Amino acid sequence: MQSEINNILSRCRKQDPAAQKALYEKYSPLFYGICLRYMKNKQDAEDVLVESFYRIFSKLHQFKDAGSFEGWMKRIVVNSNLMQIRKNSNLNLHVEIEQAYNLKEDATALTDIQHSELLGLMDEMPTGYRTVFNLYVIEGYKHREVAEKLGISINTSKSQLILAKKRMQQLYKKKHESQLKSS
Amino acid sequence: MSDSNDHIRSISEDFKPTPPPMAWNRIEKRLSNVKTKSKKKKYNLIRFWFSIAASLMVIITCTYIIYQESNSTQTYGVEYVAEWEDLDIQKDYFYSIENARMINNVSKVSYQN
């Protein structure tokens, strides 16, 4: 498995089109999934996917074999998404620490959510909430790293996350209640 | 909230939708555009250095020829004039007018044949 990736990688460095396509076919579903979580529509997600792969292929010489290749590519994909978000819209990140800290979290509220539902809920959230939620909960970045990436304070990152989770829980409950009523 | 975080992370990692079929064509097109541009850049760079090398060669050759010309003129002026001054034209075989005429006739005959 690793040797196969190394083989593809070395051929991609020589700009072998077949190897580039093989790398795309292997990782594009995973990266398209990431793009769909950050972007609000499929067209934007496709644009970011194209941009991400273009950047991966053109920066391949910068990858040192020491770390994880998949991790390195994922970082490029996430950064491409963040760049697109900055280009398209203002993140609307407000410092609402007090308001956020007064909210209580329900630890079990989203433990049975399906991915399609998650995507639906994320589409309904403001860009800032969605971005912080993606970076912290799904990508596993720390608040310090999220703050650095988005150019905000650590407290803003924390408050945005709390508000994002709260909004998500509310939307999820609302949907389930309406489903129960209709059934 | 770590329970739901873990759940959300795990379902997200498993989410691998099929990308749109045109995406690869767009990537391929962008990559080929870059290749063409870089080839053009490379070609222009080669052409630039080649023209500089050619210009240098012309300059060096011209300088060498001019130097040689001026140098040989001087040498001729100093050495040959001295030789010509010491030369007894009447006695010398090669420079005698008769011999010169004879050589000239012989060569004309040989060319005609």
C-alpha cells in the first residue's frame, strides 16, 4: 500500500499523467467530501477540488518524505477551502464569548446523526460557524491553530464553536420533531 | 461533547462521494496549460542565452580579426620593408622579372590545358 503510494508519488514528481490520474482517483472522493463540508454548493466544491489538486501537483516537490503524504494533501485541501471562503465572503466572526459561554451543551445531542443530515445542517449554518466547526471537530485542529488559520482570537474560535454546536443541536432537534409530527 | 465530536469525525472520515466527472478534465487542462507555459519559458530562456552567446562570439571574432589585422600590418611594415630594402631584385631568382614572366607563361599554359 505504502510502496504503491511511493511509486505514484515518484512518478507524479516526474509529471507522469497516468500517475497524476491514479493519485486523483485514489484521493478525490475523500477530498471532495471535505470540499462539500466547507462549501455551500457543489459547483464551489468542485472548483476547490480542482484548485486543490492543481496545487498538490504543482507543489509536490515541496513534500518531504518524512511526514504523512495524505495529511500533507489534506492540509492543502483545507487551506484551499479557507482561501475560497475568504474570497467569496466575510466569515462574520464576532466575539460573543459571554453569550456563548452561557449556553449549555448537550453531549449526546448529535451522537446518532447521519452524514447526509450533518451536511444538510451545515448548509444552514453561517459560514463562520461552519468553518470553525469543520476545523475543530472534524479536522481536529486546536483552537490556537484555528485562530491562526482564520486570523481571529482563540476566544472567538471557542465562542464560534459553542454557538455552532448549539445551532446545530437546535436545527437537528427541530428537524426530528417535524419528522415525528409528520409521521 | 466529545461523544458527538467523535461520532461526527468518524462519519465524516467515511464520507467519500464521487466527484463530478468533469473535475479531472479541468485539472488535466490546467496542468497542460502550465506545461506549455513552462516549455515556452524554457525555450525563451534558451533563446535568450543563445543570442547572448552568439553576440559574444561575434564580438570576440571581430575583436580578434581587427587585432590580427592591425598586428599583421605592423609586422609587415617593420619586417618586410626591411627585407625588401635588402633584396637585390636583379640577382634574386624569384623576384627577377624574367623568371616572373616565365612562371606566368607556364601557369597560363597549364591552366589552358
